Amino acid sequence: MTAPTVIVVAGPSGSGKTTWITQTLKEHAETCFYLYPGLGEMPVDLARIGYCYPWVQVLPESQIPLLQVLPKEVVVFLEIGFHLDLQLPVLSALSYHRVAVLPPGCPQSEWHEWADEIIPGNAIAAPDPANLPQLWCTALTGQVFDPPSLDEVLIEITEGAYGNVHRLKGIFELPDGRAFYIDFVQGLEGIEYRELPIPRWLEGRPDRPSGIEVVGWQLDQTAIAQALLDGYLSAAAIDHYQQQYKTLNLEEEPAIR
Amino acid sequence: MKLAVISCIHGNLEALDAVLSDIDRQQVEQIYCLGDLVGYGPYPNEVVEKIRSLDIPICQGCWDEDIVEGLNACECSYPSQLSEKRGRLAHEWTNQVIHPEVRDYLAQLPMTLKQQNLSFVHGSPNSQHEYLLPSMDGFAALERVLSAGADVLFCGHTHVPYVRELENAVLTVTVQQPGQADAQQQFTAPLKRIVNAGSVGEPRHGRPNATYVLYDADTTQVALREVPYDYQKTCAAIVDRGLPAIFAWRLAQGMEFAERADDPSHVCQR
């Protein structure tokens, strides 16, 4: 019977689970797999790891059963969001190492009882088990944003226009063909904007994963969705911008066709 | 003579009342208004009636013009697609509730007011839609003041109050004539000022407080005033009267309802 090395990582939202995984990935010469169940086919972190660490095999939700048949030579990182039960059925037949990434000073919790190893994470407020936040996410694949509109919406979301937001992360496509990973954690300074190391998409609507996840309390999901929608560029506007950027020949890197 | 200059009320009656009360305490002899009585806020008719009842001299703002002429601004009015969509919502709402006599009143407002060496405009002497941002190129800023024939140009529209002094301005002109060597001539412009009154009803300075300016024509002293008021009443009215709730949130943050201007080099093409 085969038995890959499985490392399951859990912790509160914004504690730094994915950051720890990306740091640890680099220490492994073996083939690595990454899974993030419970957020649909292509959650933001899965897409980001696929873009930033192309040697890592990312498994979308529908392929999670493959976990049972992976060879023993591989290393699997499975991230459990705060919204999921720590006892995932898919893990029941497997032996695995439990890592909890927790904010410093986090009081005794189910993560402490569950973990084999505790990693100190971001210095954010400890979660209140009696008042866990909501999670709202949506795929944005194919959508391209008007950049100033996106800026404005992100400011509004993170500053509380649509509820008390604890966490926002997303991948957003811009009309110059670039895609950005954007990350906000309440209690940490600023909003992180990071250009993803992927080719510019200058041929129509991008056919690659993008999306947004928002964690918070009293989220007005309809209003968030409407504000995002108001920042989507039309097909004609996308084409207009792409023609200009192609003419400008901004960079010599090849665009996806 | 002591003047008060107010601008950009945007249907915010609570803010207007608070500013008028503050002006009452300043021994002001004359109030001037730089327009934008309507748009975004919940009380456009009431604000216009109040200004009319006090017989305050007023020039036409871009929103006042839009509600008469319809939306036809150039791109400087909306820096993003999102703000443009919100601006259209605000325009459509205002267009539905505005009384015919209020629209008629807004239609006949002048673009510019003058009093001796003072000139009053909404955006710039060129257009109600043009922004005179504090970071605007000095030559262009001076040209706007000179074109108004004023020593002090009062404007609004940016929603952030400021005073800009244009001093020691030296213009060098090269004169070319056939058969003669080029000749350079220099002109020195006397001190000119641009005074932006900020916004009574739709601030964009990071706090919800209303702003306006006091000007003493005898001493040429300018004072920027910031007036707290019960902005939550306006926020509640925004929601109650069917305007988008995001307008209330932005008002409470001092972030303006939807519009902003960031490009000081843009020359309005309207």
C-alpha cells in the first residue's frame, strides 16, 4: 500500500497558513501536491500556488479523491480553512502530520488539541469561537477590471462599507494583461498587491482562474457583488485596451494566445 | 468687508444649516455660493429653496448644469467606471425628484460672479467641470486666474479646501520677427491667489465635516472653516429616500459619495 507524506495545515483566517506552506514547499525536492477543499473548484490560494510555484501540482476539489492513490514519494499539503471541520472525511484513511498556524497568544482551542505541531503565525486578533466570521467567495474567471474601480471597491470592502471585513484575498485581471494577487488581513498593515508571474493575457477575456474571498461579519454580499460588477470592463473595452497595449509593445514577454 | 464662500452642497441640508449657523457667528456681510446645490444628497429641492430664500449670489456648478442640460461631461468628471455608474444613479434620482421651478432656477445661474478684484467660479473660469487641483501646473493655474481678471479666484469642485498663492510669477516670451534677432521679454505677474472653498455637503478630506472659507477683503486674510454637524441624519435620509447606501457610508468617511479627481494635468474638454 502506498502512503504519501501528507501535511495538513489548519488555523484561523489570516493566521498565515498558506504563507507557511509556500515557505515549506521550497524545502521539498519531492513532487509536491497542494489541496484546499471546501471552497469550490479553484479557490484563490490554489490558483495562486499554481501560478507562483508551477512545479507544485494543485488538485481542484473534484480531484481530491486522488489523494488516496498518490505514490509514497510525493508530499501533499492540504490546507483546511477555518470554516471546515478539522476531521475531514477524505483524511480518515490516511496517516498525516497536523500543523496548526496560530496567532501568538491564541488561547487554548480545538487547533491546539488537534495539532502535532504549532507554528506561530501572524500577529492578528485571536478568533472568538462563539462568533466565527462568514466566508463569501466567487470566481471571477473571465472578468477584467477597470483598475481605478477595483482600487475603490477594495478600499470600500476593507474599510467596512459592506460589513466588518477580517480578510480579503483575490486574484484580479487588469486590462494590460497582468493579473494581481491582492491580500488584506485586518490587524496587519496595508493591502498587499503582488503581480503574478504569468504571461500577459492580451487576447480577449482571460481563460485562467481568478476570484475573490472575503471573510468577515455582517457581510452585505449582494452589495459587494454589485460593486465588483460595476468595475467589470465590457468585451469592447477589454478589446480596446488590449489593442492599445499590444501596440505599445510594453514588454517582450509572449502573450497567451 | 468680510465674505463667506460656500460650495458643493449636494443636497445635504443638514450640512448647509450647520454652515449657515456658523457663518451667522462670524459677522459676515456677504455670502457667495459656488454652485453644485444638487446631486448625490437627499434634499436637492430643499437646499435650492434655502439658498434662494436667503438671496445668496450663486454661480452654476457642474451638477446644476447637468440637471438642466443632461449628462455630457468629459472624462474628468468620473475617474473610474464605478464612480461613473454611481454618478449616473445619483443624476437619475435627482432628475426624478427635482421640481420644475428648481430646474428653471438652476438653468439661469451665471457661470461666474465678480466683485471688484474677486472672481467666483465653480470649477474654473473655463468650465464648471474643470478641476483646479492644488498640484496643477503653476503656469496653467496663473492663466486661469488672469483669464478671470481677478486677484483672487474662488473655486470649489475638488471638495478639498486649499489656498494657493501664485507669487513671483515671471513669464518669459521670445519675440521672433523677420530680419531681426530674437528678443526676449519678461513679465512679472503680481500676487494672485486661488482659494478653494471645499465642500459643504460632500467632503473629501477624510472627515464628514462641512468646509467653507471666510475672506476679509480689507486684510486679504483667508480662513478655512470646518464645521461638524449631525451627518448621520443625512446618511439616514440617503437610505430612506432610496439613494444607494454606499453614498451614506462614503459621506460618513469623508470620502465623497462617488467622485474624485486625481489628474492635475487634465484639461477639461467639455
